[in-house]
Amino acid sequence: MCETCGCDGEDAARLTTLTAPGDAPGHVHVHDPVHGHGHGHGHEDGHVVTLGQRVLARNDDLAGRNRAWLAERGIAALNVMSSPGSGKTTLLARTVADLSPDRPISVIEGDQETLLDARRLAAAGARTVQVNTGAGCHLDAAMVAGALAALAPPDGSTVFVENVGNLVCPALFDLGERARVVLMSVTEGDDKPLKYPHMFRGADVLLLNKTDLLPYVDFDMDACRDAARRLCPGLCVLPVSATRGDGLDAWYDWLDEATAGP
């Protein structure tokens, strides 16, 4: 068990590459060196904290290597995080469909099980690698390194990393990304930045999704925006509806800026 977040790191991450609708998926099993640490049997607080620090230190080292590898090739990787059901896959599928004719986009898709979201993204036009984490509750730098090797994104392209749906553990793990995109839906309630501060404190942009449902839910847009900006001053907050298309031009403009240059 990972001493940092409690997920079961004994399972190897499983990678599946999907290149286009109808292609036979190819499977690659990747044993994760970040979680492949020795698991102590003591339960003293200091012991657990030390193991957690070591796990994160190893992850940060690998994330630095990922970042250097991406920078050498001019590839912009964006870590997309949210709770389950907030609309990450819908947003990315629409983004791929709208933008991929003009720019190469690939996706690393993180889920504990299934290829459901990877198939949706491949159908939208993105070369996609599915990372199934088993009992793991987040992606880490080692999993992303393996996925990048399988994905082989072209130089100068954009890679979206759709993290496992979770507002806690993914925030702890640097993947080597250029920027962090946090997505939340108005159906989740406007108090999420206050409840999960670490996730929002590290965001580069916050997308408030499913705004088409605002007439039907109790959600204070100003309160949510203000809470997020208290945690991350100057945070870019964009209201969007991934299904209806509202606000997506502003999202694409932000994306152009975030992925421009080295």
C-alpha cells in the first residue's frame, strides 16, 4: 500500500493504446517504480511520514525527467483533474474534435478500470493511451513516462493527461506537466475549493462546467470564484458548458496561450 495516500500500489499500471476507432487495442504492462518501494510494517507517525516523503521525492525526480523530455520536443502536457462525473472526458472529446484538425493532440487517459473514456477520445480523433491504475487513485510520473513512450506524441504537439477522478491524491503528484487544469461542475456545489484547498491552490485554470444546469441547481458562481482565488490569487476561472459549447472559445484562447512556445 502506498504510504502517501493509501492506494494499493502493488498492482502494475496497465497501458492500452488506441489509435483510431475500430483498431485492436495493444496492451502494455508497466510496473511502477514509484510505488514499487519497500513497505514498512511499523505504524509510527514518523515512519509513515518518512515513507510518504520518499515516495513524493522519487515521483518528483521522475516528473523532472518527464518535463525535460517534453521540453526537448516542444510538447505541452496539461494535467486535467477533477472529481468523477464533472465532465473531463466530455470537455476533452469536444476540445479534440474542435481543435485537432489544426493541431496534433494526444491523450493519456487515467482510470482505475475500463477503456470507456479512451474509446470516446479516440473516436473524437486523438491518439490515446489508457492507463488503468487498478486500485490506484491517481496517476504518477512513472505511469506517465510509460504512457508517453507508448503514445510517442509528435514534436510540438499537445498532450492532455486526464487524471483519475479524485480531488485529493492527484494534487500531490507532479507528472511533469506544463500546467494544471482543474474542472468542477456546478452540480458539485460551490464549496469545493474550501473543502479541497490543495487541488485548487495548485491550479493554473479552473473550468466551472455544466453552466447550462445553473437554473436547476443551488450554486453561487461568485462565491466559488472568490474562494478559489483566495487559495490561488489571480487564478483564471472560466465558466463553460462542454455539452452546449458555452465559454469554450475562452477555454481555447487560454489553451493557445498555455501551449505556445517551449
